[in-house]
Amino acid sequence: MRPGGPPPALVPISALDPVVDVVSRSDRRARQQADPRQRRAIGVSQHDWPALQNPEYSGFGRGSICEVSTMTYSHPMRESDRISAASGEPPRPVAQYLRMSSEHQRYSFANQKAAMQEYAEARNLIVVRSYLDPAKSGLTLRKRKGLQKLISDSVQGNASFKEVLVYDVSRWGRFQDHDESATYEFLCRSAGVGVRYCFEPFDNDGSPMSAIMKHIKRVMAADYSAALSERIHRAQLYQARLGFKQGGSMTYGVRRMLVDKDGNLRFLLDHGERKGLQTDRVIYVPGPDEELDVVRRIFRMFVTERWSISAITRTLNSEGVIGARGKPWNDSRVRYILGNELFIGNYVYNRTTRKLQNPTTRNPPEAWLRVKVMDPVVSPRIFHAAARTFGANRGYGYHKKDMLKALKRLVREGQPLTTKLIDQCPYTPTSVSYTKHFGCLKNAFDAIGYVKPNFTWKKRPRRGLSNEHILAGLRRIHAANGYITGSLISMDLDLPHSGYIRVRFGSLLKAYDAAGLTTTRSQVMIDARARAKVERPVWGSAMA
């Protein structure tokens, strides 16, 4: 009600079209008293719902009273619906599709159901089937079982209805490709099932104006998600710069501390717990001393004592050391500890990006955000030594461009490239890493334009070899090197790949036994560890 103006007229809702969308403003206190579920059921916003002080009209919905301004808006009603509602014919069966995108929208389904129920009753329609997608994003069709079932029933002719009610265009989907939304609607319409958007300012009747309005609404729905995603990403970057944790699981050796808006510490969050107030924030703090001792031990075993990740895993599990969230250790958990910069006090954010349900993309290192959030658990020297071990000897975390750059540097030293030379080089990944990234060493050599002198690539034999020929080759490799491994077998071009021999004989140990090279798995591991201690370069000389 505007100050100084005449009071608006009070008219019953039943005198208008069944659903009223815009009403005049009233006082704030009475608006807060309105039941949001009943208010939203007829499509009226909180700011536009008037105060109803008259006890005679305390109900909401049909027959209740509201203040209506001169700009009253009513949803369009088809002429066929008016005739059907006035003729007393039996209600026509329809289905309804409901979607809410977040579990926090606890009343979204109730609002949509109540609103579409009132819409259907006013048009002599009856809802006979409901398709639900609770807490599902509208960006893709993936994981939306309700919409998939609706399209399937329509296309296969299993639908007992001719129309489906949808609250508005955004509930159908916020597809970033606008034609995708139109495609799913076309599939239903071509099967004889029309789509009605109950609370849009147009009737989806196929007219040119309806098509234009519907496309605009689809663009608006998609743009809302894209703009919201960008705003959230910028806000997360800002919060990360301040040292606040941005999602993710709890890390072994580190705990999450809840702080209030003034920066005062509140309490530690356990696994699965989340903050309850929007103004609260989460920071990292060091975990229990026994976990920190295990972290320091893992770094010491890997860097100083030259243990492999598998050996570290077996040792921790055999000693009964409990991992993160009470689970046993595995190679990936140990590898995560060795590569986590939190243990030198750095919170690294924005390594990867995943927006609008698209595949996760890895950001370049210059886009990463590093913030000092706590005191280091291990010294930076030990941590970077572990990182060099990952890069130099195992090829973890390498891009193809960096691998080729290291290979060119090795070529400039003037020695012919060999598998052994690459494996012994302190700044290149192993030859196996090049094979995994490029398919084979020849492809890596071709990528840098390197041609090995007086050497032609041979095809590796696979078929037509007898067992005796393969076993003789195994004995030859053992005699030449003093030991035998799967890598040595794979590098020998006169023999099949070690994987082929493993399949043919059941295992490499069985092949060794057949060749008279009797050994055990534990002895193989002991010998490999002893060779690694002898062959690996000293870190000081490698760094020099």
C-alpha cells in the first residue's frame, strides 16, 4: 500500500484466475507470518504477499482474500481447458515432473506439488503419475532418473497420459546447450506427450511467440547456472587466499578447525561434520602427535632409507598402524602423504577445475594458489627431496612437455640414448614412464627429432617362439647382467614383452623356475632393493 493512496480493494482469489502471481506490497511483519509453503504454493513471492489481518480470511488458497494491485497477473488458460472445466467432463490424466537441485531446498517438492495441483484442478486435470529427481543438478541428463524414465515411458508408449506438468522451464533443466533441452521436450512431444510449464508467462502451444519466450527462458536458466558457477569460483579463490579450507576430505595428520567470523577458534570438526553457520570458516591445524610421527617416518623411509612405496605400505600395515579414518594403508595413501604440501605448511588450491558438470581439467601450475596456513610438519628440504624422487625416478606428476624437455637436455650431453641411460639420469623420468606417456620410446625420440645412430627399430617377436627359445633368452639375460627383471626382459628385442611371458607361463617366477633360475618373490624384492641402493645417484651429486 502506497502512503497517501487509496486502500486497494479486497477480492477473493476464486474470483480471479485460479493462480495469482503478483500482488501489492504490505507490511513486513505480516509477511513474515505467512506460511512459506502455502505462499509459494500459488506462486507468490515473499515480498509480494500481503498481510491478512482479518480473522475471517485466515486461510490461504482458494477463497482467501488478498490485496490485488492494478497490475494483476494471471497464468494463461487454454480455451479447451475452460470448456472442459465448465462442462463437467471427467478430469483428463496428466503426469508431473519435479526436480530440486539441492537438499537444502527442503520445501521445494511440496511447493511444486501444491502449485501444480491447484493448476491442474482449475483446468480439469488429474495427476496420475509423478516423476521425481531429488537433489539433482539440472545441467545434464546424467543421474536424473526421473526425467530419463519420463522420456523412456513417452517414447516407448508406456505413458497413460498425454501431457506432463512442469513447474517452469528451469525445473526441466538448465542445460548449457539450449538445444539439448529442446531435444528432450521434442522426444516427448513426438511421442504424443506434451509438456506444460505451469508458471511461465506463456502457453507452450507451439505458437511463434511461445517458441521465442521459451527459448529466452532456456537461455536465462542456463546463464543463471553459468554466472552462479563463476561467482562461486571467485568467492572460493578469495576465501582460499585468506587461508580458509574450501571443501575436500580430512587429511591424515591434519585436522579441520572451525572459526567464527571474528577468527576465534571454536572446535575441531570430525570426519563427516560440516560447519553450521554461513559466517563460520574452516582452517587447517596439525593433527595428533602420533599421526605426525607417522608422517615424518614415511618421509624418512622414502627419502633417507630409499624404501619403495609398496614396502612402506606393507610395513605400516604389518605394524598395525591405522591410516586415515581408521582404514589400512595402501600405495595411493602413502603417495598422497608424500606429495601433500600441507606438511610443509602450504595450502594449495585451484589445481583442478570442474565447472557446470564438465570433466575435471588440470590447471597449469601458474594458476595454482599457495597460501601458508600452518607450521611445517617436515622440513622443506626433505619434502622437495621426495618430490625430486617422484619426478626423477618414477615420472609421477610429469607433463609430456616437461618430459621431452628433460630428454632434449640428456641428448645435448652427447651420449646415445639408451634405456639404461634414461633410467640412471637424475632429472628424467624412467624409460617406463616415457613408454606409458608416448606408447614406446621410439615415439618419444621422434617427438624431439632424435635418431639413434646405427640403430633400426625391430619388431618384437610375439608368435612362433617355442618355450625353449624364450627360456634360453631368459638365461642369456641373467648371464649378461647377473640378475633378471621384467624390465630387462621387456628391453630385449629378441624376446616378447614380459607381460606376454607372464601370461604364457603363469608368472615370471614360474618362467624363471623353468629356465633354471630358481628364486622367490621375497628374494627378488631384496635383490631389487639392494641394486637400487647401489645404482641410485647420491642426492647431493644429483642436485649439483
